[in-house]
Amino acid sequence: MVLFESVLLGIIQGFTEFLPVSSSAHLILIPWIFGWEGTLVDSLSFDVALHAGTLVAILVYFWRDWLLLLRKFFSSLHDGSWKSGEGRFVWYIVLATIPAGILGFKFEHIVEQSFRNPLLIVVALAVISIVMWIVDRYSSKMVNIQHMRLGHALFIGCAQAVALIPGVSRSGITIIAGLMSGYTRESAARFSFLLATPVIFGAAVLKLAKLHLGTGEAVPFLLGTISSAIIGYVSIKFLLRYLNSHSLNLFVGYRLALAAAVLALVIIR
């Protein structure tokens, strides 16, 4: 059962971390639906495994982007080009990461304890779905990521902090903010993933520092990491290609269907 949970939750994490459907909501709702209590899903070791897997996925997919960005960033420190062009892009990511980093460090534990109610998740899923549909339908979607502005990066970074609330979705809210700033769907998603890299890295490192694997936890840890990494990579690739020619309606529909299903279960129970 533990091995099944580790693979299943790793797959769920891989899909939902990068698709705009909220990984935190799914990792709360799945154990609630199936009645899993006091098992692997509540352990720090598995939380680390999920973060490690998604970190591997995003680094493997964007390693060329990060290598190029870091190379231009360090070279820009010598020639002064950090004030313009791609040399300043890393600064944008660093500054945009600060709001989520501060709020996450201070309030993540409170949010995890106080916002695990399925009804609150239903509200978050539904509200963000409506906002997502409106913004996707009426935003201009004209600007490419190469023309990113500091104000837009900070706006997207502040939006990312809202994703602490289960049901919001980090990728969903940052893509929404990118669309509101006028960027194309693909550009908004790409910046969302690049912005997620330091956040996921920080979360993985902080949790890894507290990790002490117990007896029998090594295999579930490894399986959760591998499944999360593989599915996460596939999810990133899928979303970037999908948004080149499709709207966000698929995810809006899924979120609303999930909210309706959870609400029905709450009523029945």
C-alpha cells in the first residue's frame, strides 16, 4: 500500500505541480477522498521526495535556458548590460521570487494547518477558474517573454505568493498574472516555470535539511521522486506546446468539475 501511495502521489504531484490545477489541493483531496490517514502522505520524507522530483523535472527541462541566462547574467556584470536586455532577466526572477519566499517562509505552516478544509479548496478552485477564464478570454496576449518588464515580473511574483492557498495553483495564478500583463500564453507559462525554479529549489533544500529517512522509507522516497520527476517533465512539455494553440478552457473545465465533485462528496458525507 505504501509503495502504491508513493507512486500514485508522485504521479499526481508531477501532473498538478505544473498544470494550472493546484498540486496542494490534489495532495489534500486525494487522501481525504480515500481515507488515507497517518500514512506516507503525512511524512516529511515524502514531502521532500515530491519537491525533489519536481525540481529535477524543471531543471532537466530548462537547463539550457538557465545556462544561457546565468551566462548572460554574469557577463552583464562586467559589461554593464545587466541594465537592459537578457542580462537583467535573472534579476527579474530573483526579485519576483521574494514575495512568495517571504510569505511562504512565514505562513506556509499556518496555511497548511488552517486551509486544508475541502470546502475552502472548492471555493479557491471555483473562484480562480472564473478569473482564469475571464483573463484568458479578454487579455491581449501580444507580448513575448523577451520583452519582460520589471513591473510585470514583480506583479507575477506577488501573484505567486497567493498560491500558498490550496486550490489556487502556483502555475495557474502566475499564468493568469502573465496574461493580465499582456503576454502570450506560452510566454506566461514559460516565465511561470522559470519563476518556479528558485521557489521549488528553496522548498526542497529547506525540507531536505530536516530529512531523516526511517526504516523502510528509502524505496517509497525514491519511487515518489522518480515518478514525480518523470511526470513533471512530461507535464511541462505538454503545457508549453498545448498553450501555443489552445486556450486555458480545458483546465478551467477540469477545476470546476473537481470543485463540483468535492462539493458533492462533502454533502453526501
